[in-house]
Amino acid sequence: MSDRSNKKVKVAARKADTATANPIGRRLRELRKEYDWTLAEVAKRTGISVGTLSKLEHGKTDLNFTSVNKLANGLGLPVTELTNPPSRIQGRRAITMGGEGVMFNTPDVDYEVLCSEVANHQQGYLKGVVKSHKFDPELPWHRHRGQEFLFILSGRLELHTELYQPVQLETGDSILFDSSMGHHYVSLGHEHAQILISMSLEGYQNVSDTFRIKKEKL
């Protein structure tokens, strides 16, 4: 292979590498360049291994929701600085096209983060697809500070909480509850229920995701 052809292959590989990196990985790379951080420094700040951070930047792994909060807290940044960096434009508007939000996966729910481009915005909006069809007592409770508003977009949902009897919700129903109270989502019927969630991102901690992090030894 000629030197010119070899150079083209390397350039194409770099472009492909950048294209496959997920948005959080690309943003982390930008922040490291901006603040002159090494991967080792980021790993020390966040407790996430150098190997995982490197894979993240190269699009070879994804972080779950708790891990992204862990990364943001370790770097002293709001979560939205990673999921959607602030714009210099003053007008406050955010649009997420269907299926284009940052995705997070947990054992029972797949989440898509919606409209998080507004700078320093600590209220999170998520679309969830509830994969769990039965209550699993072995799965740690979801819990986080503040309140959670839940709206059923489609299907039927059973919401389990630590302090109340399970409540069944149909398409179009909604509920607001103290989200520091442990809770679980369960789809009823054959279809995965789809839900819309509004919640505080400040101090977010999901016990289920934390359990997964420990198992993965991030």
C-alpha cells in the first residue's frame, strides 16, 4: 500500500472513531482538552477506571445514568454539561427528536433523556420503556431526591413503592410522588409500558444502577 493510501486509511479510521463515539464520550474528550486533564486525572476525580473512560471516548462502551452523575460530580460539573453542553445562545429552548436523546439502560427500564440542552438545568425529563413484567424483590429500589412526576404514554403500568400498596395506571394516567421513597415500575400485559418522567437531577442516586456499577467494577 502506498504512503498516500495508508494516510487516507488512517484519516478515515480517525473519522470513524470520532463518529462512533457517543455524545458523552465526545464531550469528555472536549473537556479534557479544554482543562488539560489526563485520563488518569479524570479517573482519580471520578472513581471510574482509565480503561472505561478510554472506551467511553472511543465509543466502545456506554455509561448508565448513575455513572454519568458520578462522572459529572467528580468533575464538578452539572449533568447537563455532559449530556448536552450549554449553548452560548441566550434563548432557552430545547428540542429532542424521537429516538435521538442520550440513552441509559437499567435491568428493568430503558431511558432516553429529553430536552437537556438548557444550561444549568437540574430538572430531568426522560422517556422510559419498562421492560420488567413482574416485581423482582431481589432488585434494589429506585430512589432519588425530590419528587417524580410520572405520565403513562402507552400500555399499563403497576407502580410499586415502599410505603403504599401497588397502584395500577393506564394510558393517560399520571402520578406525583416523593422519589426518595423506593419505587419500581412493572409493565402489565404483553406490551412494554412507555412512560414520561420529570424528576430532579440534583444528587441523583439510583440504587439499582449503583448495584450494577459495583458488579461491573467501574
